[in-house]
Amino acid sequence: MPSKDYKTLQLKSSELQLTAGTVLVLDETAMKAGNLIDQGVKNLQAIHELIKSQSLQYDFQFYPLQFHTNIPVVTFSEGKSLLPVN
């Protein structure tokens, strides 16, 4: 999740950075049964929010802040998706 570094007063990006209009393709067919660890749950929640409201939450340590995005998402799944897609 993107966050703010209060020592440098700059935003720290997350691992995946996409420009507006980039289509994000997710392949759920490669997922295997199992449990998600804490970071995996947070990532899944962030993708869920991206799909549902086209926003990404930044962690400013003392408060969260939503940023609007323009990232269409295409998901491939063999069964019921974990994400809010139709």
C-alpha cells in the first residue's frame, strides 16, 4: 500500500505503479487453494476497492487518504471470482 514517509515528507509508492488508462489484467486461474497471509488480504482488499470505486487508499500513518484512479480491470477465473466482477 502506498504510504507517506514523514522523515523525507514524500509519498512512497507501492510495488505496482500504473498510469491512468492502463488496463490491469488479473489471472485468478493460477491461484491455488490455501490461506492468504495478512499482506495478501490487504492486497486483495486494495484490488477490490480499485475495481469497485476506482480509488486507491494511501496510508499517511495517522490517517488514510483515498486517491481517484482510472485503471480498468479484466479478470480471468475458472470459478467464482474473489473480486467484485460480473
